[in-house]
Amino acid sequence: MKTRISVAGCGYVGLSMAALLAQHNCVIAYDTDPERVRSINSRTPPIEDDGLAKLFEDAGLDLSATLDAREGFECADYVVVATPTNYDPTTNSFNTESVAQVIDKVSQLNPSACVVIKSTVPVGFTRDIAMRYPGLELVFSPEFLREGRAVYDNLHPSRVVIGGQTQRAKQFAELLKQAAISSDVPVLHMGTTEAEAVKLFSNTYLALRVAYFNELDSYAIAHSLNPREIIDGVCLDPRIGGSYNNPSFGYGGYCLPKDTKQLLANFNSVPQCLIQAAVDANATRKDFIAQDVLKRAPSVVGIYRLVMKAGSDNYRSSSVQGVMKRLKAKGVEVLVYEPVMKLDRFFGSEVVTDLELFKAKSDVIVANRMSSDLSDVRGKVYTRDLYGND
């Protein structure tokens, strides 16, 4: 008999999880967006991901979607929560209201279900909310996914972390391993609070690494040095390695900006320097990049793509937006080329989908990553992309 699983929230985390688990289980995806539900039921992926379309073509995929919480939760053995938890600067914490709402609905509709929280939450959240629902089994299992590569990373997980020691927590780990292609996936069982910390400390380390190589690049620019030669020399040390070393305009996207700020908030009574430095360095890098662009005295700056990564349609909190805002504050006209955007204007700047018009009107083209689309106007392009990867 198939395990019955409900996945609440059909963003890139929830939908990739739902599709992977639906290979061997009966999965119902619950979301409040009618268009997203319709897309899933018609097997049209509502998000950009390299592997999702291929999975959706599998005729044996046991996946459906619903707008009805009762239909989604009532018969589930597991309810996986993958709703958004955006960072709220007014409270200095993640907004976990959507997660709490799902947990409350499950407690009413199906209190015998095991709830697996995949949404990123503050350290201690699962422990605290479990006290409000003493009869409900709660597990926290962080995701470690890249934008546009969520399905791939679920098929080839670096590790499976389960915040929970119960039999059903262990069974859920087996479901994740069953869905993966990679064999011998490391599985770590720990407390829910430790698992929450694993997620935030992992992403903050990545942010620190991005910030480090960006500051190396800033130093090289300021002193007219070759940054690639320096980075290659540094990264051949096996203790350092060559990942996450390609300079950029800063870290951005779904996870790193909000996760670093949440971890910083969790350090409120613990002395620290590095976590604050990672947050500050990201703003400093954007200041430096904007000033370097302004040295070229452009009248019109073109922003080539707002999306964070190739194969993704997400431009939320992308690093180039910070550069864009700084240029506009200095009175420079900004033109945006973003074909996935359906707006005519973005924060007061014109959005165009005609690439040739965009290239013709821009004095300088700011691109976080170089593209073959810009090869004919390479002399206009400002980028810090040294290696041609994300």
C-alpha cells in the first residue's frame, strides 16, 4: 500500500518534493493559488526547474493538487509543510504564520498525521509550536536545494537531515532515500532544534563564502590586480576548494539573505562577529559595484536579467536589484531586460523584452552573469563573472 502524503505549499521546495515523493507514493499537493493548482493537475510545471518538466511527463506519477485543505490533509499519513517564511524586518524574524496555519489545520482535520516541516524556521520554532499541539507529531527536515535545480538536488541529496527520533521520522527519511537516485545518502537524525540550526548555519556559511570572494574581487579591482589569478591560487588549497568562488554582485535569492538575518537574530544574546559581518558585507559589495559602474559615467544603465540563477524564474531579493537601486539614487536612468517579467515597469524603471532594443539603448549593461546573448556588445557589459557559472 502506498504511503499517503500531503504537501502544503507548491513553491520550488514543495513542488519538487511532491513530484519526487509521487514516484512511489500517493501525493496530494495543497496550495491557495488556483492557477498553480490548475497547472499541477494539467501536468504543466508552474515554476522553472530543469528536472520538473521531465518528472511531470511520467505517466506513473501519483500526484494531484487541491485548493481544499480538508481534501489535502484529512487522509494523509504525512503532511509536509513547505509554505514561505519570509524575513520580517519589523519583528527581526521569519514570518512563520503560514506554517502555523497549516499545523493548526492538520491538528483539526487529521491529528494522527505526522507533520514534517520543510519551511525554514527560526531555531527553536518546532519545539515551541509542539508545546501548543501536544498530541501532534512534528518533525523538522531542512531542505538544501538550489534555485532551478531543486529536483536534481532532491535526486542527488548531499545529506538527509531529520529533526526527530520517532519511528515515523525514520520512515520519512527512508521515503526521501527511496525517491533519490544517489545511493548511500548520509542520514542524520537529531533533535528538531539542532536540525533547524543545521539549515541556518549551512546557508550562512555559504553566504560568508560568497562575501569572502566578493571582497577579494573588490580588493583586486581597487588595486588593478587580476582576481582570477588570485582566486585560482587560493582555491587550489584542498582545505579551501573551488566551490562558491565566482564573484558576483552579492548573495541573494530565496534563502541566503533571509537565513543570515534570522541566524543573526538567533544570536541576540550570544557574542558574535562573523554573522553580522556576512550581512554587512553584502550591502558593502553592492555599494562598491554601483560606484564602479558610475565611474563609467553612463546616462542609461541596462540591467540584464533580474533572476538570480540560470534555469530559474525567481528574481526575489536578487543581488542586482540592490545595485540598481543605488544607481537610480544617483540619478542614472535604469532600463531592465527581464523576459520572465510581465510588468511594464519595475520600481519605476522601464522593463523591456526586446533584447536588441535593450542593447541599443544601454550605455552600460550590468549583468551578474555573462551570457552569449551579450557577446556582440561585450564592450558595454559590466560583470564580475570570472568562471561562467552560478
